[in-house]
Amino acid sequence: MTSPWIEEVTETDFEEKVIATSKTVPVLVDFWAPWCGPCRMLGPILERVVGSYKGKIRLVKLNTDEHPSLAARFGIRGIPAVKAFVDGRIADEFVGVLPELQVREFVETLIPSEADLLAQKAKERESSHPNDALKLYQEALKLEPQHPSSLIGKLRVLIVLNRIDEAEALYDGFPGALQYREEVPRLKALLDLAAIRKSGPPLAELSARLEKDPDNLEARWDLAARLAAEGNYPKALENYLFIVKKDRKFKDDGARKEILTLFEIVGPRSELAEEYREKLAQLLF
């Protein structure tokens, strides 16, 4: 092995060479052993293919005889076994010897496209330069109009920039499967709140309405929605909690559902979510 993109890995440096490295470039792990004939056949194929990409993908070789605990950790039952790591996780794998053409096809699916690279660069600039990030996402979408991370990233930036009409139009055009991606429901909730902020009654008017009749659940519901739209999540949660306490069935258990939505927005494991999750549990159970 003379290539700078191919090296041995041990239990000591597995986290660094595989998990950490795979967050910037795909990493193939070749689980092999010196006594394994098929391993000696596959090894040179892997090395040729990975070497031809000149750093766009890395190969690390793990001797299962010397590191049985790592082999057990990844459920290795037969060798050669190859696992591809992307962003710290296993993205694909195969067992046994494949022809070089099939190995190359396997690797091709792991190499980031130009759109992938643009989206990655855009995400890095979202917090500091959202307008630049938006341009990069748009460039990526010119190359791949249905590029998932660019569509989601563009939606995220449009919401941050308060370009709500454009964000709604973009979301409405999302492929059906994309609407169920992990982050998208949270972005849809933020989009709905932005629409309330844009066209709903002003906060002062809603507050005055509730002061006149504190038990008016409709007024409290509208106030909670407006507070959430303004980003005042603690007060919004407090008002939704009041509704749950007074009438669990109000708007088809709507207050509890809105509380769960707000947990997603603020972060399911955030201090605020944990605090109100406990308060909600005390009311329900």
C-alpha cells in the first residue's frame, strides 16, 4: 500500500480514521484476514479503484484476526466484508469478492456529486451569510432540480430570510417522499408560524381579548399561536398547557399536539422541551 488514501486501521485509531474522516470524505473499511484467499483477491481491486479517485474516497484495511472486537461490533460473520461510511454512519456494504466494474459502481454511489458539494458549502454559510447560502443552493438545484439536501436547505434559508411566500411555494412543490425527511416537519411548523406572524391579528389585540375573558379557550388558542409565531415559545407552551388542563378535547386534543410540535421546533431534548414535557405528563397521567 503506497497510496496516501489507503491505510491500515486499528481499534486505537478507528474513530479518527473512519468515523471522523467519513464526515468529510467517504471511507471504505475492508474487513480481511491474512489466511483469507478471497480477501487477497479483493484487496488489490479495492486499492486500484480507490486510488483512481485520488482522495475523493478513502480505504482503510482492518485485520479481523488482530481486532476481533471491531469485527464483532460491526457484525462481521464472513470476509472479505466491505462497509462504506459516510457522515459517521454505514451508508452501504457488500460481502465477498466483486468484479472491479461492480466495485467501481459501488464506489460511484458514494462519491459526492457537484450538487452535493455545493449544498455542503451552502450549509456551512447559512448562519453567517444566508444570502450566499441561498445562491449556492440555487446553483446546486440547477444541476439537480430534485436534489434533496438543496431543496431542504433552500427552504430553511428562505424561512430565516422571512421570504415566506417563496418558502411556501417551494414546500408545496416538494416531492412527496421529501416531506417526511427528518427535518422537514419542523420546517413546515416554522413555515406555518411564519404565516400566522404575517397575517394573523396583532399580539396586543389577542392579549386584550384574553384579559377580558381568561377562560375563553378560543382566545387563548389564538394567543398561544401568535406567541409561538413571535418566537415566545415558553409563553406559548404555558397557554397551550392551560388549554390541556381545562379541556383536553378542545380542537380535537389540539393543544397537546401543538405542544409536541413546539418541542420539535425548540429541540426535543432542549431544557425547555424537557421542562414542559414533564408538566404535560403531570396533567395527562
